[in-house]
Amino acid sequence: MNAEETFNAWKTSPVMPDYLQKQLIELGKDSNWINDAFGQDINFGTAGMRGLLEPGTNRINLFTIGRVTEGLARLIAEKGEIAKKQGVVISFDSRYHSREFAEYAARVLGEHGIHVYLFDDLRPTPELSYAVRHLHAFAGINITASHNAKQYNGYKVYGADGAQMGPEDASQVFHYAQKVENIFNVNAADIKKLRAKNILELIGEDLDQAYLRELKKINVNTTLIKENGAKLTLIYTPLHGTGKMLYDRAFRQNGFMNVIPVPSQSVIDPEFPTTKKPNPEYRDVFDEGIKLANKKNADLIIATDPDADRMGACVRKKDGNFQVLTGNQIATLMSYYLLTNLKNNGQLQSDYELVTSIVSSNMPLKIAQDFGIKTKSVLTGFKFIGEEIDRMNKQHDGHFLMGFEESYGYLFQPFARDKDAMQGALMFAEVATYYASRKMTVLEGLEEIWQKYGTSYEITRAIEMPGISGQKLMNELMVKLRKEQLNQINGVKVIKVQDFLMQKESSTGKAPVKMADLPKSNVLKYFLADETWLALRPSGTEPVIKVYVGVNQPNISLAQKVAENYQTALAALLK
């Protein structure tokens, strides 16, 4: 069927909920909307699926959730009875329909006799990752759209290792989902019957306590915290999301007693009314926290996004104003602190390894190399950091120090295999305590690092290209850039290009070299003569193309200016 025919089939379906029927009537007045919402099936890959909360095959709704869950159920059934008994852990965030989608997914799986562990209320994404490992489940499902705007929701699938499902199994889930003949006729068992048969099991406080026990191991210098923790007053905001569930116990058990929540943002609310987007990289999400920090004389604000996998920080400057740190700056501070602490305690070993993504800052790598430890750069996506952790464990050739991505994702202890904002918040509170013990601000600590290693600054921009036409445009732009082979950007010579899709590295005056150590990915990375690097990557979960710039300059003000100029030049190239 074409888009119009599929739209009419949805409009006349007898099982269409009233709220979706109303949307179909209203939104269906626009033919462009019909073509976009029904012109294709929503993408599903290793990062799951994410989209607008609307009717349509290219949207997130009860029926697209049911179809992909049926695909997962058929994959598990194919694996056999052991996989069915291992079961699936399901969690959800604070967004519209998240609980409804989670319960429906549980019912679809239960219809196949697959054991389900369903959280009794919203929980952080990293706790879901931990729960899959702790319960030895076959898979996990998380209903969340992370840091996206309120109009979105999503569906992430996790493998038995607690990381997002790998390409092979994710492809099989999509394959089986496509075989569902009638999206309106996915069988789902009755919840009461599943509970009576013990196929559906509610979990909550039992997993909370187990996860909190692991979080207690995150901080590395308990003496420092015990002696200086009282010097730190910390403002915390969960941005209307799941971080609220555990933050108080997590901070207190680890010795941080002066943690004050932002009242207006500690209300669980799918509208996210205090933000445009509940993303801790944006300054406006800290506005409420800054007001409270000024009243309480606090120098640090920590924010976690609604599913508590990303952690951001805002710190006071010398002039009394506040500055939002980039994800790369946070990682720089934490990596330097961890390595300094290990060295001071005589515990630094050369087989420690820092793992990051190919589009994150080079500064933590420079620091790691100075301390004599190993580094590894992997593709974007924390599942790849998880794969490197597994490789180290199997080959016994390294100790995991930390993993990070520029997009505010951090991991220190691999009991979870996804980015963990709770771990990040605890570690950054320790970093702030360390500098407070030295009568320094966090920014002064960052400047101290720059004085030693040079000043680096990175900017990431997301250029929105929504809809089916946007996906086509992104693909065309990447094809065009590969064909044109840029030799200069903003007047500065390109000296090396890494093409992660073609797995090829090209340097000026040299023959191309094969890059086979990473899987294929639609990423282009340019290295320029002034030590700048730039990268372009279509997002796998959002209708955007990500533009990354990293510069090295004598001081931060110049670095910021140069980085902005490169971002402007790249934006012009993409028009």
C-alpha cells in the first residue's frame, strides 16, 4: 500500500485508540504529513527507534511498539526455551505513554511465554542496563527518548551483556517485525493472567538496592570526601525525569550530604515545562538551578537528562556568573583527576585503558598518554565502549579506567554497559570536592590542565533535517562530500581524511590506507593543517546531521572563536 492507502487503513481501524484517532483526523488534513508518517516504516537499528508520538508507521505509537516487540519475541522464541526463561527486563521514563508502551511490550512478550521483569515505576536507563546483567536476562527494553523534546518517545533494546543490542540480533528483530502481517493484530496477553502464571514479575526496590550497592564503589577517594565533602554545596536537577528516583540515596551513601534539588524540576512531568529540550548540554536547563545556587551560595549544579544516562554540569566562574561545561571538558577533568589519584596512591599501571569515541575530544587521550596508559577510540555509541570492555575482560590485556562520549555520557565501573549519569554525577562531585580541598574552583582546575597540556575546545552542532526528505538529504550530502573530496575548509588545508564508511584514510601526498579496525559507519573526519579536526555524522536516532569541531589554540577565548568560525564554514558547506 502507498502512504495514502495506509493512512486510510489506520483511520478506519476499529482498534484505534481515541487519542490516536483524533490525531489522525487533525494531522491527516496535511498531505505532506501523511506522506511522512506513512511513507515508510520507522527505522530500527542498534540504537532502537525514536520518533514523534503520533499515529503512523514512521512514528512511535502503540502499534509500532507492538510490532517491534513481536519481532523481538520471535527472535527469542527462535533461540529456544532457555532464552524464554531468561526473559526480558523492561523499564520506562517519564514521557507521555511510556508506562503504557512498557506494559504493552510486556503483554506481547508474555503471549509468547517469555518471562518479563517489569519495573514498577520509572527508572534510569543505566539501572535497566545493570538489571539485564544482574538478572541474567536475555534482553532489555527501555521506553525512552532520552533528551529529546516532549513530542518524542522511543524504544531501545539491550542484549544480555547490558549494552544496546548488537547489529546481528537488531537486524533479526527488524526482520521479524517486518513479517508482522497486520500491525493492528499483534496478540498481547492479559497482565493479570501473566502475573498469576508468574510470567510477569514486577521489580523495583530490590534492584534499586543492588544498583546502589554498585554505585557506592564509584568514588575513589573516600577519605577526601569524608574530610572535605561538607565544603561542597551541590544543586541537582533531574529535569523532570528518572534521576529523581535514586539521586538522594546515591549522593548521601557516597558522602555528599549537601545536595539540594531544584524543586520546580524535581516534579515528574512529561511536558518538561522548565526547558525547551531537557538536554543538559543547553544552558537554559540550568536557569532554575542557577537561581537556587545563588540563594544557597552553591558553586556547582549537576543535571541529568530525563532517562538519567547523560550528565551535565554548570559551575561558578570567578566573576560569580555560571558557565555550562561541555561534555569533553567534564571528561577532561574526570580523567585527569582519576589518573592523578592513581599516581599519588602508587596504583597507576600501564595497562589501564581509557575508551572514547572518534568524535570526542583528544584532550583526555593526551592526558592518558602522558600518564602512560592505553587509549582506544571506537565508533559513536556506548555499545562500542561496552564491546571494548568485553574484549579486555576476555583477553585479560587491560583494566578499564573510564569510557566517555562528548555527548555527556560517562562510565567508570562496568556493572552497567551504557552511559550512566548516576556514575558521572558521583564522580564529578568528587572532582569538585578535590578542587574545593585545594581552594580552587572547577574552572581553575580546568585552566590548570590547559596550562599543562594546551588549550582545546570542541563544539558539536546538530543540524535538523526532519522527515523522509531529511533522511534523503543527509545521505545525498554525505555522498557529495565523498565525491568532492574537500582539500580546504575555511581557507585551511585538509591534510588527512578518515572515511569510516569506506574504511579508508587519505593523507596529502600518500596513498590511501585501509582502516579495518572499526566497523563501517557513515562518518567523515577531516584533519587540518592548524591541528583542527572536524567530523560529520548523520545521527542514528534523531533527524539530524551532527557536526563536530575540535581546535587547539593558545587560549580559550581564541579557541572558542576559531571553533565557531569552523562551525559556520561547515554549516555553509551543508546548505
